[in-house]
Amino acid sequence: MNIHLDRVNKILAGAEKDGRSFLLEHEVYAMLKAAGLGVPRFFFLEKGKKARPRDLAALGTTSVVLKVVSPLIQHKSDAGGVRFVKADAAAVNRAVGEMLASVPATFKTWARKFEKPGEKGGPARKDVEASIRGILVCEKVAYDNVGFGSEILAGVKDSREFGPVMTVGAGGLDVEYMNEKIREGKAVSLFSVHLFDEGRFRSLLEPLAFFGKTAKAFRGRKPLITPESLAGSILRFVELARALSAYAGDSPYVIEEFEVNPLVIRKGKLVPLDGLCRFSRAHRELTARPYGQIRNLLRPDSIGIIGVSEKMNIGHIILNNILKNGFPKERVFVVKPGAVEIEGCRCVPTVRDLPGAVDMFVLTLSAEQSYDVMKEITENGKARSVIIIAGGLGEKQGTQGLEGMIKDLIARGREEGRTTPVVNGGNCLGIVSKPGKYDTTFITDHKLPQPKGPRSDMAVISQSGAFMISRMSKMPHIEPRYAVSLGNQIDLTASDYLNYLKDEPEVRTFAVYMEGFQPGDGYAFARAVKEITARGKTVVVYKSGRSPEGRGAASSHTASVAGDYNICRSILKQAGAIVCEDIEEYESFVRGVHGLEGRKVRGNRVGLVSNAGFECVIMADSLKDDEAELVPAEFAPATRSRIVETLKPLGIDKLQDVHNPLDVTPVGDDAVFCACTVAVLEDPNVDCAVISPVPMTPAMQTLAPSDAYKESILSPESFAQRIVAAFRKTDKPFVVNVDAGKVYDPLCELLDEAGIPVFRRADEALRFLRKYVHHRLRK
């Protein structure tokens, strides 16, 4: 470690002894220096002391910057607490005297602008005056000012969900404006200090707008700083953040927020001008999670259930769904006083009467009744896992306390070493487990038919049960191996399921919907994503509950720039997840990743085939965006000759030259269109493809069978059957676009059922393939 941690701890201990949880600016400078970073030459002038000529001479500049030092005054410029003066003792002492006299009143006037109606005034003027410790006297740094890009922001924020998050980007007074107006990933980069890969660190910096202006040659001017020096300085911040992390830091202190804005470049090195630091002792332990017990939940040998009426209620629907999925009746026990059996399952009067501990217990009673049942289960050791269906638990007025009491029951049981269940929910829709042969959702099968796909290698993990079943209803050909509705995550969390299922070889894809992570679970989730993607598996995430980047910020601080959604999106991308921007993209990626599972991504050279000029133009226009790019493949000479020979019988070779995108024209029939497609797919220069027929052409069979016409998508000679055969023959990823109305839904349904990713607009098809290929190549 390059950090003098003992010096850092001493600085923080001094502030703590002074009753502060933040550093004054000269203490920030001292902390940066202890971290191995260069700082301006400075000295601290205590209130009542005079600046001496030899102190000013040691700064080595003709001008100095004077900054008021007060724990109450964070915005020094607004309070008149910053001045630039000649490096002369008389001038400095005169300016210091003026500042000490004027700053308290100026600060009070400025603070009144932010008073709410009915509020009265913040600290008294005499308190502001008493809070001033002195004046920080700094050299006026002569730095390389090249306009935009000259000032850089570097900071760390402790995120409730993800731990310490680093922010690097364009700095200065316009940081929020730039962050809002410049496209994402160009103004700032956000990353976890614990998860980022140092070997790929430069790739986080290179896309940033300031990088090209400062660390690269610009219009004949040499770089102001080398990429290595820039990265090395930023890595010092990372080391500092790791050493003072809420998770496993080497210091008793934790950085809550640490920021330098701006950093400037002088003689090829970064120099900080202004900084702040807030700290605490709020360490958070990453305690061992009981996710091994998830095996009892997902593959139970016995099931108990409470809340089943002899008439059809939610509990009875769940019981029927459990049995319809093949779980043996003799291993299902219903807690129901006064009944002998329901649906052939044995009934017992109370939880205590269960014959031993069941692997899984389904609690379908109201939120108000849940605590008493959970208490009976934990005190008598009657279940190894529980699903709490109860709606409103933790959300309905008066149930928040019950949720806390259930958490205490679980924690106490584990501490005492008793048989204590892992709990899914509450307020969840249940779980569907194909290996476990059960469905504990309360949706009847005629409302949500269970799909029977050719394979089942996807785990769906959704905080919202309604979101989960809505997607399952819209993707009837994808049969999840597991579909888990998390609910409130009072015990089991999203990361627990990822950590348990990452070792199951049959699960290849994780489709995740999250609204919010439990404290620290975002970090655990991202760590699990990193392990999963390193094994060649895929995690697709849609995160709701967003906050726009940089908006609503009151000051140019890391906390205002790095909104919670931005942090989540950036860190999950960094960990290797595919993070979807909207529900449509999420659905397309779930379908697409499922359909393309096992295909080889060798590069980003794409083949584009259509029978319409406008489709070719739109596909060509959609090859790249800010994050990813597909490159039109250069067809091999043999491929060109093969396509020409294919087009000759219909005279199309006289209408079009062979190039990429390939326009087969509306004259091309099923055989010609698909033969050209196969030729493109078999070209060694082609890594992937988008096939986009406009299906209205009479030359192709693209309609469902009907007595009104002769064509049929079921014919072996049709486009649909030929393209399905081509899809099964190649190991290259390709997608099909059908930009047409409802009459062509059967065509899309047939292709979808065969596993081919189908889109209804060319730009959406390209967006998916572009992002998919980029993701796979990164892995």
C-alpha cells in the first residue's frame, strides 16, 4: 500500500476529538499528501496570528489564495471566504482582517436564501464568527488551462447498497451541467473500488470527455499528462477508499464522502485545489449468509402450508398448483384444524403437530397473522424454509413492526443454533421450481399456462411478483427453471439466490428485476454477477426506481453527481451484467439471450440481409452507438460468387450488386432469400447477422395457412421453415426482424417458438445484437 495509513488515521482522530465528522480543508490536503498525492504549497494561519514574509516566500508564488476555515462554512466562495492577493505579508494580513470582519455577515445573508417559510435563520452571526478557525494560505497554482477538460473531479461516496463508489470525470463549477448535457459515460465514470479491474482501469477513463483533451495529443499539442500518470493518481484515491471502506477496511474510520473538485494539471501531474471529506466509524460486516439452505426451498422433500380453505381461496389455489406440478400428495401437510385431508393431503391442527420439520412451509395468512405463525415455526423447529405470501407485510400501515419482529425471530434462532428457516418474502407472489416440482404462486393455470419449452436453463429473480408473471405470460416459449418472487427480502435477498444458483450447471441465464437492494446487498449482488459472468453465464438486469443523472443537485459534489440509479447501472455493468434501459429491451434480451445460448461470438463483423432498400439503410444506420459497434463484414470472394449464382435464375443479379447490406429485392423468393442468408452465415468473414425480410412480397410464403390463398408458413419450402433450419445448423448468433402488422404474428410466433430472437423493427434488432455481441466480447 502506497498510503501512510497511520498519518491518515491521525488526521481523522484529530477531527473526531474536535467533535467533527468532517475535515477542514487543510486537513484534506494533509490526508491527500499522506495518500501519496501532490498538493499545493500551503500553511494554516490561525485566527489572531499574522502571516510572516518567510512563510509566504516558502510558497514560491507571487500570488496566494486565502480561504476561510470554518466547520460551519462549506461554501466558502458564496460567503466571501475566498480571496486572491499578492504574496506580500502586509497585503495578506490586511485581506485576512477584512475577511474575518465580513465573512460572518456575508454568510448569514447567503444562508437566508435557503430558509424555508416559517424557518428562522440558522446559526447566529456570533456563532459563525466564533466558528472561524483561521485562514488557509495557499500558493496560486499556475496550471495548464486549456478550457474545457482542464478541471477534473475525483471522489468517493459510500453507497448504502454498493459500498464505496468512485466518481471520476469533468470537474469545476459546471460539473452538474456537463453531467446532464453530455451523454452518459462521457462526463463521469462510476465504479466500485472493490470490484474494478486495475488491468482495465484505463478503459474506464478513455471514454471520458476530459481524457481526450488532456491525456492525448490534441490539435498538435502534446498531452498535458500521460495516461499512466493520470491513472496512477486516480488509483491513489482508490487505495484510500479501500483502506477506509465500510467493508473490510484497514482503518477504524470509514469514508462517507471524499471529493476533490477540481484537480488540475501542472507539469504533467494532478494537483488538487479544493476538497472535502466526511467520515464515520460505520463499518458494515459482510456476514455469512445462510443461502445454502435455499436447497430446501428450491428442491424440498416435504411441504407444509397454512391458510388453505376447503373452498377455493388463495391457499387452496397454491395447494392445487403444488400438486399439479407433480409434487407427491403424501409429502404435503396442510395446517387446518378440524379437517382430516384436503385434496388428498393430510391435515394437522397446528404447526406444532407437523410430523417433524418440513423442508418448505408456505404461509398464506394475512400480514397480521404472519408473526404468530413464524414464532410457532421457529420455536418448534418445524421448517427449514418459509415462503411468506402475505400481502402488505411491511407496506400496510401497522405491519412494519411485525416485519421487524419476524427478522428478530430469525436472527435469534440462528444465534441460538436452533432449526431456523430461511425466509422468502414477505409480500411475495411465491416461487415456481421445475426441479422442485412445485408452483406456490396463487395464479391459476388457465390464467397463466405453464410453458413447456425445449430446455429450461433460466432463473428468473424478480422483486415484483406481478412483473415476473407478466413477463412469463409474454414469453410463453421460455420455461424458467426457477422463477422467484422476492417480495420485501426480509431474509433472503437477490444476492443469496445468485450465490446459490451460480454453481448449478443447468442454470445458464439469470433474468433479474430489482426495485431496491437491502443495505450492502447491491455489493454482494455485483460480486456474484462478476463470478457468474466469469463462468460464461449471463445476467440480464432491469432496475426500476431511478433518479435522473445529475439533476436536482445543489452543489458540485460526488453525492449529487452519482445518483443511486447511475451507481447501480454502472457497477452492475462493470461486474458484467447486461443492464437494460427499459422493459422492452429487457424482454428482448431475455428472449435473445435464451435463443442464442451456446452460440459462439467470434467478433463484431455483421452480415445484413433484406429484400427492401429502406431496411438496408436503417440497418446500416443502426450499426453503432456510444457503447458498442458492429462492423459490416467484407464478404469473401467465394461468397460473392455464390450469391450471384443464387440471384441469377430470377435475374436479380442484374438489379443489384452484391454488397453488405445485401438487398435481395422483393423478387427474391423463399429459396433465393434463404440461400443468400445461408451463404452470408457460412462466410468466414461474418461473425453474426441480422435477417430482415419485408414479408408482404408475394414471392415469399410468410402467412399462416388459409383457404383464401395457397401459401403457408408450415410449408417446408417457406421462409419460416428454411430459416429455422439455417438457425439450427449454424453456431453463429443471428436475429430476424419482421417489420409488419398483426397478420404476420403467426410467422413471428413460429420463429419465436423455434428459439430465434425475433424483432419487429430493424433498429431494435440491431440494438439487441450490437449490445449482445459487445457484452459477449467483453467477457
